[in-house]
Amino acid sequence: MNGKAVDMPVVGECSVAECAYNANKGCHARAITVGDGIHPGCDTFLAATPHSRETARHAGVGACKVSTCQHNEDYECTAQEIAVGHAGHGASCLTFLQRLLPGKQADAPHRQP
């Protein structure tokens, strides 16, 4: 298969052990998509037994549909790397930061207590 080199943020850590792409707290999909427009969920999450044979590969963030995130620029993530874990609605981007509106303070990162 011909490959194409693409510069994208990496999924530095994924603690969602029940995802088929997770092995040793790492995401080994080729790329993930984040969000449904509002919630920074991992759209690539697949509840199944692990199947990823390519554990040397680390997933990149191919697209982010959460336009309210500070790291989102034209539906692409600009963070250097992200973390995925359990928060709110299941598997979520823990690097999500609410975009600042004029006169507002930043919310804390999207992490569970």
C-alpha cells in the first residue's frame, strides 16, 4: 500500500482499555477523529477485544469536529499530542480546552476527578 506522510498530533496516551485499538495504554489506529460537534469524544472508539497488530504505530488525530476547543483550527487539532481517556460520555479527548470568549476565563482541561 502506498502511504502518505501527514503531519498531525499524536495520541500520546489512551487509557480506554476496552477499545480494540488500545494496547499498553497506547492507541494504535492509523488516525482518530475527535468529537461530534459538541462533546470531545473519540469517534474511533470501538468496544471490542484488542485487535491491533501494529503496536509500533501511534495514532494521529486526523480530524477534530469540536470547534469550541482552543486546539481546533479549521477542524484540525493543533495540540502537539493528546490524551484519550474516560470522561463524561465515555472515551474522550482529555486535552480538550474550551475556547476563550472575550472576557471569559479558561475552563480546566476535560479530565475526570
